[in-house]
Amino acid sequence: MSSLPALVARGIRATAAVSPALAGAFALRTFFTTGPRMRVRDWDATTHSEARHRRLTVRGLEVVGYEWGTGPRTVLLLHGWRGRASQFAPLVRELVFEGFRVVTFDAPAHGASKGRRTDVRDWVALAEELQTIHGPFTAIVSHSFGALAALAAARSSVPAPAVVAIAGGAGPDAFIDEFVREFRVDRATAEHMKMRFRRRFGVEETTAGALSDAAQHPLPDESSLLVVHDRNDRRMPDADSLRLHAAHGARSRLIRTDGFGHTTVLSADATLDAVVAMATGGPAAVDALGTGAPRPRPAQTEPRAEPGSKADVRTAA
């Protein structure tokens, strides 16, 4: 743990010794801290610069939207916490090459967008705004915390025939649990933190609300799911993704990769191929990967993840 998280962790534990309730409030504020902002990586810069920009508004705040391609089918991308849209550059190139229009945004307090704070409701509201402009979507593709927003939106106001969750989880508790593990939060403080989260977002564990657990309350029957997770993801271990996949039965596909971790998995060939297949032909197209000639790819103007790692495709038992 780096010095700043370690200092915050000590602060949470010291507060917990006095009041777990106050420590839970402190922990939740820390959980929603967005800084520092991610910069555009050199290998994503060309694709990032080619985007058409659109100004979007959420809660009166102006944020930056991005668009690539002109195809009749549109894919929405949702980045994760402390991420930004440019992380999807390898996938953007693949989808545009396959004839899709791709739309996304930098959430408030992320990337090039304004603001100092945000929460998952902003992701959903921006997805709704882009749906009004470009929808309906052929697929919603998400990474990490963006998966929470994608699952919420697809079960409420932004339905899509295909939903992709990369390095994500089924519901809020999975992300809170990883925060608890990283910051070594005690059990009583963690429970107060979760209680405050549920109260803030109107989440009830037994109710199928937008932010409820998507393993307990799955996607609509007309939506298929693709789950991608690396076995070596140390930031967000894969247990909750496996639970999400299992809960969706025959309409879910699972891609397990090795050696890419939490972020580089976005540019792994196995991920790119599976996402394009899901957007193009649904679960059957994912099943067909590797059975025919390799599909043509766009010119590699920027590097993808290093090849050589293993990946496999699974259907829920």
C-alpha cells in the first residue's frame, strides 16, 4: 500500500476505535474520491485525438463526450473509477473497423471533464443522454466500476441486447469489499459503510432496483451477457464476475485471461475478439471464436497487449 492510502487507512482505523459509524462515513467519502486523474497514455493518443467531441450535461455540469465511426449500429462504452474513455482506444479501433459507431464520455471529475466529485448515478444519467442522441445501443461495454453502471442502466433505462462487463462485478458490495480489503477496514466499519451506501442510493438487498446485485436480479431475458476477467487481477479479483456469469445461465459467456491484470485486459486480443463477436452476433458468435479463419483487424497504429497469454471461453453451467 502506498503512503497516502496507508495514511488514510490509519485514519479510518483510528476513527473506528472511537465510532465505527463515523469511520464508515469517512470510509465512504474516501471510496468516492476520484483523484488523481488519469492522463491519456501515449499508445492511446492517436485514437483519442481522432474522436468527435460532444458536450454532455449531468447535474448541471458539463462533461466531455466522444464519438468515433459512422455505422448504423452503436456501441456505448463506460470506463471505470479513476479511468477515462481513452483506455478503450484498442477496442474503439476494432469496433469502428467492423462498422460500428462508438460513443462514450469522461465521467465528471475524470479525464477531460469538469467537476470534483461524482458517483455511479452520473454514469447512468450520461448513458441515458447518449441513448437519447444515438440509441438504441447494440451493446454496452464496461470496465471495472463502469460495469456497475452498465448493469444498472441495462436493467432500467438503457436496455441493450448485449452487455459486456470487463474486470467488474455483480453489484456495489463487490467494489466496497475490495476497498475494505485494500484499506484493511474492520468489519463493523465496513457494515456502516455499506449501510450508508445503500441509504445514499436507495439500494435494498432484496429489491430489484437499478443498483441492486445483478447476480440476484439478473439482466432482462432479452439481454445477453459477456463477462471478461483476468485470473491475475489483483485490483478486482474475479469471484464476483464468476458469480455474475453463473447467474445468467446459457445467455452468458465467460472469457478468462491470464497475465493481463485489471487494466491491460482491455487491450488483450482475447478481449477485443470476444467483445466484437458479442456486439456482432451475440453468444453464438463468441462460441465460434477460434473455429474459423482469423478475422481481419485494423492497422495496428498503436500497440495492443503483448500476445501469448492464454484465454478460454465458457458457458455458465
